[in-house]
Amino acid sequence: MQFKKFLGNEKIKEQLSYLLSAGRLPHAIVLEGEEGIGKKTLAMEIASALVCRSGGEKPCGYCAQCSKAEKRYHPDIMLCGPEDGKKFISVGAIRDIINNAYIAPLESDYKIYIIDKAHCMNESAQNAILKMLEEPPSYVVFILTVEARSMLLETVLSRAVVLSVDGVSEKIGADYITANCDVDYDTAKDAVTAFKGNIGKAMASIAGGEMQKLFELVNAVGTALMADNEYELIKVLGTFGRDKNKIGLISVLAMLKTVFRDALVLNKTGECVSGRKELARALRNKYTDEKLFALYNETESIIEMADKNANNALLLTKICSGLRKASGR
């Protein structure tokens, strides 16, 4: 199986390629990962491979079936999700899918149902689809995308293979963004770093002008950290307390971690991957290697804490106390 649009995640690609070539692709697949990470892109690649008529690697991207899949009007590929303006996927929508699943494919050997944002199914909707997931018609494949597997019932998960989609490397992400957006390489790389390899979020932040704001906040946080009093840091971080922008806060922390890394190696290699060379040099002049390493580790610890759904108030407290403690204040 070849992947033309889904980037990185080599282990998932190898696993899916083997299963498809061996004729052992599961009838139900759950793709887990945060919004913008590429779950729907991967789901469409799998669906395209299943309907492709090429004798070679699938999806070929050229046959009539692939062309229809690419343009999103293949009759045997159904993309489902919350209706416009609604937050949930209703039981009625799931029952419609079940009834439709018993109708044979029109043009290919498979019927593929991509249930996007499957975590929007309430418990009744998830229960309604259980029997179909357990004993679907031989030609049916379900692909569910979900932000976290914990948002689905265990009974649903037990009837599917779960694949966790990760972010891409800085290089892969920056290469893709610069090829598809009018943006310089360093900005693209910074965006990919800030959003931990999530290309969707990185591109959205660039398009919306958010990256420039994040860059300014990274400089402000780093500068405030070097101040003699805690007030400066509290004042800078106050913007996150007002708008409760957890994603932006995590992005600033991710970039700040890279700046600490640059400060550690600046005198040894001269390398600066964060693009914040002046800030890295100021931190280098202010702190010892031991303190810079402590700041790097503390920032990584706070990011892990944020990933576990800690609330903003707790994160802001941890940032202020943790970073100042690591810096020896």
C-alpha cells in the first residue's frame, strides 16, 4: 500500500500495507489522535486502497475508482459525522448506516464507512452499532476516527483494531507546509514544533496569524523568566488565564523547550533550531548548563502534565513555580 498524502507514522503504514496485501485488513479500524493530526487523511487513503482497481500498489491514484475517491464522490465510500451545527452523531444516523450496510457495493468489492469524530456518538449510538461491528457483511469496512480511545465504549474498542496516529518530524512537516503554503521554511518548522508535529494545526495557526503571536509570547515568557521578580512571568502568562487557550499554552511551552535546548548547545555547536537565537543567547548568558537542563526537563514535565488534561489554572501555577524553581529563583 502506498501513502501519497498521509505523512510520517511509518509503523502504521507498514502494518496497514501488510494487512492489505495479506487480505487480512480488519473490518473495523479505530484511528486515534488529536484534531488535525491526519486521521481523516489516513482513513481516505485506506478507503481508496480498498476500491482501487490497479494491479500494482494501491491506491494507484489514477484509476477511475481512485479518481472518484479523491473527489469524494465514490458511491461505495461513505463519510459520516456530526450533522452541521450539531455536536453529536445521533442514533438515527447510525441506524441509517446499518440499514445501508446491507446493500451490496455498487462499483467495488467493498463498502467503506468512515465515521469521522466517532467520539461524538453518545452511548446509545455506540451501542446501536455494536452488532454491526461484530458481524458486518463480508464487504463492509468501518473506519472510526476519534481524538482518544477512552472516548469510545470498551465494547466498541474490543470489536476493532486501534491505531494511534502521531505527529510528524519537523522536517517532514516543514517540507509539506512550504510546498503547500506561501510561508518560509523557518516559520513552517516553528509551527510544526509548536504543535508537536500536527500539520493540520500548524497550517491553521500560520493561516490565522497565530504563529506570530506565539513567537512573541515565547520571547515574552523567556524574558520574564530572567527577571528578578515573579510578577513579570505572572503578567505574561495572564493572557492564557483570561482566554483559557490551553492549545496555545502548550505550543508556547513546546517552543520554549526548544529554546532551552538551543541555549544549552549554543556555545558548543552554534546550532539554533528554534529560530530564537537572541533569546537563547540571553538565557545562555544568564544560566548555567545545570539550570538550563533543569529548565528543559521541567518544561517537558509541564507539557506531559498538560497532555493529561490538567486545567489551565493548574498549568499556569506549575509554570510559574516550576520554571522559577528550576532556574534557581
